[in-house]
Amino acid sequence: MPKTAGIILIGNEILSGKIADANAAYLCRALRALGVDVRRISVIPDEVETIAAEIAAHSRDHDVVFSSGGVGPTHDDVTIEGAARALGVAVVRHPALVALLSQYYGDKLTDAHLKMAEVPEGAELIGGESLRFPTILMRNVYILPGVPEIFRQKFEAIRERFRDQPFHLKNVFVRLAEGSLADYLNGLLRDFPALLLGSYPEFSNPEYRVKVTLESRDPTYLEEALDALLARLPGDAVVKVT
Amino acid sequence: MPKTAGIILIGNEILSGKIADANAAYLCRALRALGVDVRRISVIPDEVETIAAEIAAHSRDHDVVFSSGGVGPTHDDVTIEGAARALGVAVVRHPALVALLSQYYGDKLTDAHLKMAEVPEGAELIGGESLRFPTILMRNVYILPGVPEIFRQKFEAIRERFRDQPFHLKNVFVRLAEGSLADYLNGLLRDFPALLLGSYPEFSNPEYRVKVTLESRDPTYLEEALDALLARLPGDAVVKVT
């Protein structure tokens, strides 16, 4: 069975419109390229109980879960506490993280800095070979920071552990409007029920009116479905196939 | 009580990384400016049961709910069916929408087009005075299309119905790192427990290290909290206040 994933973005700054998240779109693209099926993204506030409930649900429903944000030294960084509560364990300081922080801050180390050594009890540290600071993995939940540069660095350091059977994709750009196209797509799905078929109208592009996406993990099935669609569509309907 | 809102983005194309959503960030900014508190964003696939469960939960948990995507004439447009199932009603063709579509498509009208006349039974049509096509409102759920231009037009046409007591915001940009700042923020929250206080590190900006956001619906409370923070911070820590 291919892997499923959930993504949890934690941060009042997203919900209140102060920043536009970039991590979810990045991670969706990266996971798709690896063959992982992202099933849900949740954006929730910096509140321990809400985080705990969300992590518990995502951890139960998906093979792997990624959280973004809420890790750091200030009052609004409560993701670790939420994760610990979700999984029914205590928050503890991890000796390896204490050592890293002591080394980095020297005699300027504060209690606030040491908050960044906290992990849910039993958590693993991974990906630390190539980065200054490792990623916290608790059961199937990867806890990542919200700052986009660091989020990406940390994910890149562990990405190969998620590689799965890839998706294959074909895009068919057509001149037909969706209203006329619908019957062709419904017909195609009757013959290829396992096809992942998307239809995306484009109102501002003069070249085509709809982008149709065909996807499958089975390249032969995909090619057969593509051939069937092209054979059925009116000859002048197809602008290009990519 | 000020209004709370939930946002549901419906679309495999977002989860599979084919497009980066722009509607949630737009809507979060717009609702915040109106004084509405967005509590959750969910991104889910084009699947009737998942949509139904999500709409039911959001409708119960928030004052108003906005869905984006999954409305249109093709097989993957199943938001209306999900909304109807969530609220325990049938899907019916709305006579006013049938009339609009008949007028627009004339004798080219197809069954696929008529799918766009479908609504959950009992739904209202709103905002149609200024737009060609009104928005479907079912109980507290506003059903909007995913195409960003149309999403915005439709929201703009109904935005005034959501106006509430506004949030007031001050940004304090500081040279301190979060580890040193944490104690000041914790102290501030002890004295101003109702303050909405955020702390956002910026690693690539040479001017400041952290943006601190202070928010309240009460402008006097906000000014008092701001004064208290500025009085406590070291004199050279503050870069600017906006």
C-alpha cells in the first residue's frame, strides 16, 4: 500500500492573515514527487488542546504526519506540548539537544533556549548528520519548524525515507469548456475507474479552456487511458498533451 | 461575541501539489480586516464522504464557514453533494439557477451545465445583485468556487455581512533573538492575559531579528500593553514600531 500523509500547519499568524504559508504547497509537491499521497492539510491555532487533538487524529489516519510551526523558545510555541499530549507522554529535555544548545549558546544559554531541547518522551532525533539541529520524530509524526528555509532544509535531509511507488501524470489541454467536456470525462472514468482524473478550467488563458490531468501509479494503465481519451475527443479539441 | 469562521478548501489539485492555493490566504486577510476570527482551515480531497464530514464539523464549530472548490459541471465537482449530505438534505435543482443557465447557454444547455444549478435543498442564493451568478448559502456555509478571480468577486459581493468589531494591531520589530525575548513576552502576558501576542523570528532580514505582534479588539488595552512592553525592553532593542 502506498504511503498516505497528513500535514498540520500550526500558527495564529496564518489564520489571521499575517503571513501566507508556503510550507504546505512545497511539501505537497515534494511528497507527490516521492509517490506519497497527501490526504489532508489542517491549519490550526497555537493552542495546546487543539494541537493535541489534531495530531492524534492525523497520526491515527495517516502513515506519516508533518507538523509545521510552533517550535521555538517563546510562549506561543506549544507544538511539542501538544504532540506529547496527543500521544499520551510527558515533555522531557532530550540530552542530545541540551548538548547541542549548550555548545551553540555557551554561557549565554537561557531557560528559554532550553525550551528548544524539549521533546515528547520517547521521541527520536533524525536527519542530524547533515544539519546543525536534527528533526524530532514522535511515533509517525515529524515535527518541523515553520520558518520556510529551515522547514525545507530539514525535510530535504530526510526526504528519501518517504520514497514510494511514483505517480505518473499526463496533462491534456483542451479547447472545450467544462460543460461540454464532462460527458467525455465521465465516459473515460467508466472504462478506467482507477484513473485519477482532474479537470481545471482556465478563464484567463487564450490558448486552452481546460487542463485535464490523468494520473496513475501504473504507467501502462495511464497510457491506455490517455489513448482512449484522445481517441474520443473531437479532433480539434486538443491543444497539446504534456 | 465576535464571529468565528472556518475555511474548507476542496481539491485534489492542492493536495497533490499541482496548484498552490491562494484563496485561503486572501480570505484570512479579508476576514481579519472585518474582525472575524478564522479558527481553522482544512484542505481535503474531492470525495463526498470526506467533504460531508468536514462541512458538518465546521458548520457545528464555527459561526460561518466558507468552502472553496468542487463546484462545476465535471465528475470531480462533488461539493454540493457533500454539503447536502452534511446537512441531511437532498440535492435539488434551484429554479433561479436553472433560469440563469438557460439564459446563458440557450440551446447549447447540457445536463452537465445543469449540474451547476444544483444546491442542497433549502439553500439560499445571495449576492446575485452585482454578479452574474449568486453564491449558495446553506445554513451557515457559504459555497464558493475555487477559481481565484471568481472566489474573490463572490466574496467581495457579500463581505459586508461579516463585518464585526475590528482587531487592532501593533508590530514591534526588535534586535533581540527569541531566546532573549521570551522572558519579556511571558512577563507581558502575565499582566495582559487577554492580549493576542505573536513572536516571529526573521533570519534573513538584517534590520531586525523578531517581529512581535500585539493585538486586541480593545484599542486602549492594546496601547497599554504596547507601552508596558516598550518600557520593559532594553532601550536599544527596539528597531521600530508600526
